[in-house]
Amino acid sequence: MAFRADEAARIGLEQLETYLIPRTRGGDESQRMRSREVLQGIVEELGPVVDTYPSWHPLVCNHDERHPVTTPSDRCGYLGLDHTRYFANGFITCPYGDGQDVLDSVADLPYHPVATITAEKLDVQLYNSSATPILVRCNWQEALPPDGMIPLSIAMPLLLEKELPMWRSSEVAETWETMRYYFLGSPHGSRSSLFVNQETGQAIKKVWNALIFTGMFGPIKV
């Protein structure tokens, strides 16, 4: 089935609202309406709901290259995350308590050359009245194009910075079919996702195939 970005974004928003604004956990209708308005505003600002990030994305890039990470966790520098949902350029986490561990860990993330990661508490009820909603943003230094996609000029160098050092320790080369989950994020199609368009995805695939056929990572894994 062909990848349909609009449909994937719609389904993601519906699932987000069901999870973060549940009827069964209390809250009157006015609170629910305000929570829904806040979420819709965040989607407009930070892009559609996603399942995972490309392993080179600034939000998850601080990981061991041998064990790539595609969702925010302690493996890439975040502490205290709980009941978390992701957007193309940020995420909401709703830990019980004051959430200070999340704020402190975001402040301690290392410098990134193309984006700054920030966190703030949201003055709205999400997930549970005892939880503290925190919004983490990926603030790109250069504005993304109107379609919200990450351009090749940014995606490609970030990907290469992560993957090229692996030639020293890799024993086999993974094909595009295996690596597209890590390179495109999800949901995704054969060459595009909610992070990169078809043109960018095709260019990434072409460069990756050129790299693995040099033999630098070892024989191609079949």
C-alpha cells in the first residue's frame, strides 16, 4: 500500500487525542476542549504526530552509533519521561510529579550544530490530573521549508555523521530495506515519511546504496 502522509497524520492526531485526553480519567468538558485546542496548536507548530524518529534526528541523536535509538529515552540523554507522544519536531511527556528530571536532562543535552532542544511545562491537563505535561521542542537554527520537511542539505550530513564512523567496526552492510526504518522515521513509505519527502528520501537511498557497494561496511547482508 502506498504511503499517504495526510492519512498518517490524521490517524496520528486521533490517537494522540484519545491517549492524552481520555474521558475515563476525569476532567470536565471545558478542560477537555482546552486540552484539545492546545494539542492542535502544538501540531500546527511542531508538525504531525509520529511513531519514531530518524536515528540522525537532533531529538534522538545522542546515542551509541552501534545501537541506534529512534525514540527519546535515557539512552539518548532524557530522564524522567513517561506517557510520551511524539511530533516531527518535538514531543510531549507526562510524568507524575513535578517533571524536574525531564527539564534538567534537556538542559544538560550536548550542543547540536543545527538545532537547540528546549523544554517547558504546559499549563494544561493531559493524560492524568496528577501528571505534569512537558513539551520538548527541537528548534531548528534555520527554518524548515513550507512543507515542514527536513531538507536534504540537513538530513544527509546528519545521517553521514552517524553512519560513516561505523565502517571501522561493522562486519556486514545493511541494505536500504533494513535501514530505511532508521533513516526515514515512522510512519514511512519506501522512500518518504513525515520527516522527509520523496525527493530527499530517494537521494538518501541513492547515497546509501553507493556507500554499501563500496564494501566499506563489509559484505552486503542478504
